[in-house]
Amino acid sequence: MEYKRTRMACLKVFLDSGRCELELTFNFKLGGWRAVQPKSSPKMGARHWRERLLRRGYPFPASGAADDELAALIGHAGVEYYFPLGASDPEAAARKAQTIHRMAVKEGWQAVCRQFSRELMLGFEWCANPLLWTYTTIHTLVRLQTETKPDPGNARVLVVESDAGIRRALVWCLNHQPGFSGVSGDSGKAFAAAVAKHQPRLVLLNRSLAGQVGFEVPGQLAPLGQDMFGLTYSVAVDGDRLFVSTPGGAAGYLLKRVRPEKLLEPILDAAGRLDFAAGDLPGRVKAYFKGLLQPRPDPDAAGSARLTPREHEVLALLSKGRVDKEIATALGISVWTVHGHVKKIFERLQVRTRTEAAVRYLEK
């Protein structure tokens, strides 16, 4: 604190990795504190965001994003999200990241989430013990999609989710999986009315809302009423945090990534069809995951052998949790050169995330 008794005291509040987010000044003459936003906060500049641009590995088909579009992890007030920036040009992407951060600071996260898509990881909780999850990446949809009339022959799936962007994304996913039609339920409070209106065969519930609708077994596929099953899902900022959030104590763990338009793959039969009358759906789920453990030829067994010496160096640092900027400093190369090496590493190892690449490195 800087202090002058005759004039004013100044208290600077440092948040988010040591950057000054707020200045509080006390005027002794007027007898009160006043909050001042620093005029030259580093996060408010485009240069700050150019250095933090990322290429994410899983574009969401509904968003129309291309594989080379950039993203950024944007945080404020203890909350952070990955945002797809809709541009492959670093300057344009940095400007959009700057705009998103400024809105978060000035108007709050609710305003940001209404206007900009976020990248999120969803984990679908099929079985609690052994723990069997599928997971996928979505982009929240900030605008209503064109509504399609449900096919009477499709199985209806009710999505119970309070976040409108997640809800729209899940309905899109379900409508693009053959044999299913997604319908919206915005919260647990209107659950009974939504069930009466849509008569769903399956209900997808955000785990945090399961108690509101009387679903007593979150974490596994289970009956939720006559001829209706419930399945909960968890939401996380990225895969690493999703995996950390999985409950402990299970006899075994198996998690599998699925494409957004194949969310319900574990309950389909061998012909890719869903027949609720065919028997035990939880049993079908276990058979699906058991099939994933059958030995398969590994076409990329020698993938790590094809890495260049420099790519081995990058992968070794990546496996220690270093971010691209830290890797660039350690090896004396540019951040964009690191991006290029990471992309080549993903291609050679046939992986799509840094966690998968690190696991492959540690297994060698």
C-alpha cells in the first residue's frame, strides 16, 4: 500500500498470476474509497492475446469451425473458458479474444456466454463401478438452430440443462444421430411438463440437476420412470479437468472419446439400431465397453520412432506440463515453431490431445 496521510492512500489488488486487476484509492478529504480500473492492464491489449493463441484439436461440426482456427483460454474473476475465435489469422483472433475479455470484465460472464461460443468437454456417465464414461467436445451454440420436426419413428431424448448454449449443442448432436430426436428441457423445474409433452425414451441430465428431477442414481444409466431411462453427464473446461473430476473408488476405469453426433453409441446394437424392448440397456453398455478392450492391431506402434530429435525434445517438455511459451523459451525457438512441432507429433502418434501425447511418451 502506498500511503500519504495528507492526500490519499492507494491499494492495488493483484489477481490472476500477479497482474493488477483493480486499484482502490482512499481520498481523506472526501472520506471514501474509489475503485479504478488500471488504464494499461496487460490483458486488455491484443499483444497479450497473440502470445496465448492455441489450435484446438476438436472442431464442433455445428459451429462450422475449420481445423486451423485459433482459440484462447480466457479467464476473469476466478473463472476461465476456452473460446473458439473463428479465425486462423492471429491478428483477428487476438482482437476477438481481447473483446471477449473486456466484456467479461465490464459486463460479466453471463453476457459473454450469451454472445460467444465456449468450448467445453462433456463426460457421459454410463456406469459407476466399473467407471465407464464416453466424452466429447462441443461448442456452446449462442443462437437458436433451425428447428426440425421430430421423426415419429425416432426415439426422443429430452435434454435437461440450464445452460442454453449447452442445451442447444446437445439437441443438435442428438438430431444428427440416426434414429434419435433431441428435445429441450431448460431446467429441472419444468421436468414433469416436458416429459408429458415429449414422452422421451431417454433423458440426458446435467449431473447438477439430477436431484431436482428425482434421479437418485447419477453416474450410471438407470430407469427414470416407466419405459424411460436417465443418463447424467458432467461438464468441464477441458479433458484434463474432466478426467480429474471422475469419482474415485471404482474397481476399474474406461473412458472413450466419441464424435458429437455419436453420443449414444454405447446403447446401439451391432447393426447400429436402438431397441428399448430388446432387453438390458446397462448390459449392452458393458458389452460395448468390453468390446473396446479386445486386442486390435496397432498401425502406429512405431509412431514415436518416426519423431525427429527436435520433436522428441518438444514431447519430453510437453509431458512435463510445459505450455508452448515455456517450451519455446527452453529450446530457443518461436511459439509458432512449437505449434508446428506439436501438430506433427499429434499426426505421427495419432493422438488429438496433449494428455494423450504425454501418456504415449510415458509408455514408451
